[in-house]
Amino acid sequence: MKKLLVLTSIYPGPDIPNSFTPVVHYFAKEWVASGVEVKVIHSIAYYPRVFYWISFFFSKLLSSIIGTNIPTKRLVRDHLYKYENVQVCRYPIFKLFPQYKFTEKNLIKQKLKIIRELKRDNFDPDYIVGHWWNPQLELMHMLKKELPETNSALIMHKDGVALEKSYKSKTTELFNSIDVFGYRSLPIKSRFESLFGPQKKSFLCYSGIPEEFTKHKISKNFSNKLNSFLYVGVMIKRKFPSEILDSLSEVYIDKSYKIEYIGEGYELKKIKNKITKNGLSESVALNGKVSRKIVWQKMLKSDCFVMISKNEAFGLVYLEAMAAGCITIASRNEGFDGVIKDGVNGFLCEAGNIKELSEIINKINALSIEEKKEISINAMNTARSLTNRKAAKKYLSSLK
């Protein structure tokens, strides 16, 4: 039986807000189900208390500006637990400021905790994989000295610009500890390699969706024009939720459309203002945060899913929308570029570009009903090839 040590900055737990991505857990859960022995080290960052006081009052505003979720709980105690059959060791690690590196002193403490846990459980990993380079890259460099025969893989969720600025001349030395590089999308891979050159071994680390999402018999009844649109995501600036409304208002001057927004965040105020100013109460529905089941039901009823965000690592919600047969519009040169082939199984738009989005919607509306159905079918076929099980299996085989 293979043993896999997973290092990550984000991982679900009973006291972790569900707004933080569970993507690493989706892989780990499938590996355990397939017979792999997995141990997760969750190096959750914690900050001075004043940070949490600020985030308590301004978390939505900060999330909108920074473009990521802001922690509001100060978790400082080590915690060992099982989460859906996955063994998790949460070891909080102190950091003075967000977006900064951890101190060498704290990293050494973290390494010693990990080594003690491995010895305590007699866990001799065949592979070490790290998600998010800070602090995983430095921790893996330290651990490789203790476990030189263990294969290592670092999964990049961003392009590496911040990594280069942080480590500078030390980058090459740290990279020598990594056997395989994984990239969460094709654009991340391209930008990373433009900075550091092609690596000795690499793969695209795509996520998957639950098998049940691909087993439904779905056939959309499109009309000449797209009638129903859907947005699902956090309402933050980098996702441009209100810009979608601007495009729809350009295309449908008579307001003959319906868009459902699912999600919460600071940008919701901007959307509400536009609804009031332009008299769109009949065309726009604000659902807030709802269950995954309700999201799926909305996807089944929608013609088109739209999210033209920037700095998107992957975007599982796109894949779920495709599985539901939605004609999906994602961002060019972002996380889903490479999965969506423009005009074949969906469409790509420059992030936040209102004019181009309007042109794409007009282009889709000009297609015949049969052409729309063909794109919908192609989208569902793409989703069937990227289930959790298939994605986890491909990930594991890429480590060898």
C-alpha cells in the first residue's frame, strides 16, 4: 500500500468555514477510497489578534479588495482528527502579516512536529505533495533532507511571481527538492515556465466533480436566444459579477432575460444599486448563499453559466455547470482556459470585459438551436472525463 503525505495551507475541518476551498480534500478522499494511506498536514496560518478584530468587522470588504477569503477564526491549537476517513494533523503556524513568508524559526518548529508525527505513527511516505507554495516549498525542502528517498511534488495554484520575489536567488536550491511540479491550470503552467523555464517533470493538476453529477440524462431545450443565466461565486471585485449585468443590459434592451446570482460578498451592493437604477427587479434574482443541491437545481434550469473572473486557479463551479449542460462562459488565460475550447464546449472571454461578453452572448444567440445543443452536449462530455475519481487517479499516476 502506498503512503502519501499531503502538505497544505487550506483544508476543511469541523471548525473551518466552508467558504474555504476543499479541493485538496477531494483528492485525498479519493486516494483513501482507492486504498492509499494518506496523512494530511494542515499548516494553517494564524496572525496577531488585531488582524482578527479587523477581519471581524471588514471581512467582506477585505475579501473584495484582496480577492480571497479572509480568516475570522484564530485557530492556534494543534488538532488531530479524521475528516471523511482522511487523517488530518492541523499544526497552526504563526505569521506576522498575510502574504508574507513564515520565519525560519517557525518553519523549523513545523518540520519537527511533522517528523514527530511520522515517527509516532510509523508513517514512512512514498510521496510528499504540497499545495500552495508558502510554506510548503520550504517545508518540503527541509523534509527531503530527512526523507531523501521520498518523491516530492509541488502543486502551483498561482503563477509563481510572488514566489520569485520571496526567494530570489534561493529559488533554484528550493526547486532542487521538488521532483514533480503540478499546475492547477494551463495558464498557470505557461506563466510559471516563462519565469523559471520548463521543469524536469510536470503535469496539469485538474480537479474533478462527484460521479453523480455526470450520471443524469440531461437535454436542454434552448430557444433562439439564451433566456436564463446563472452566476455562482463569491461576490468580490476580481470575479466581476456586476459587469455581467452590464453586458446583459446591452444585449437585451427589452430586459427579456433572467439571471440568478448565487453567493455573498461586498459586490452585492453594486448589483443591488444597478437593479434599482435600471428597473431590473423582474430580470435579476439574488439568492445569497445556498446549498450545493440548490445550486445544481439552478444549473439544470439555466441556459448559460457566466463567470469572467481573473486570478482563478481552476474553478470547479464551471465544471459543475458544464455537467448540467449549461453553455458556459469562462475567462480567457485564466484557470479554465484549456478545459474549455472556445466555441466547442463553451466560450472564453477576457476577464471583466463587458463589451466582449456582450459580443459572445450575441454570437451564441445567433447560433441555431441544434448548434447550441451540440455545445451543451460537448460540455457534458468534458465534465464526464473530469470526475473526482478520474482526477485523483491521474494525479497519483503523475507522481511516479
